[in-house]
Amino acid sequence: MKGSLIRTDGSSVPATPEDVKDALGDGSLLWVDICDIGSDGLTMLSEQFGVHPLAVEDVAEFGQRPKIEDFGNVVYLVSYGMAADGKNFSEVHFFIAGNFLITIRRDDCHVLDQLRDRIGKPGGLPNGTRPIRLILLHH
């Protein structure tokens, strides 16, 4: 799995199962941005985030139509954003819950890359703004 765990303070580390488990355990709001899900990422979705098995199955398959599904504890959304080349679209799968946002993609998505860069810079967010709330309001 290739991805980043972004915490509310803007810090970013590789999205390892151990770091994700620690962040979830301390009640942190977090964003996990995954660029290559792999089988270990699918296991993490299921075991650590409690994502419904049907949604885990869906996220393994790209080429889907936009959709939104409510699984009670998490909302699953498939949408498209502009790719880095400015000409093509990048399919992005979102899992949104009260304490986390997970984005899963295979290609670069310019908006997500810009947002991640902005969150990680000092002064990148208004004072007191929590990144996860900013992300949910804008998507």
C-alpha cells in the first residue's frame, strides 16, 4: 500500500497499519490518502476502519460510475477529480466518517495533492480549523 496519514496538525507520515491504528486509538481526526490500495490496504479498511465488506470489495475495482452509499458508520463515495495533466479525470473513492476521511485513487488528483500540500504548510489553514472538517466541507 502506498499512502499518507495526515493528522489534524498537518503532519504526514506513511500510512502504515501501525500508525493508523495509533491515530485511531488516540481519537485523532485523520485523513488517509492512498494512491495504491493493495491487499494490505483492503485489510486495513476492513479491520481497522470497520468498512463494510461490500464497500471494501467495490474499492478494489476502478472504472465505476459516481455513486454514494451510506453504510451507517461510514459513507462511501465514488467521484472524479481533475488529474494532474489538467486534461483527464482521476477516479477517487472516499470513505467519510466522524473521525476520518479516506481517499483512494490510482492516479494523481490535482485537487487532493494541492490540499495535502496546503494542510502541511505553516499557516496553510485558518487558525483553529481542523483539516478533516475543511476537507468534508469542500467535497
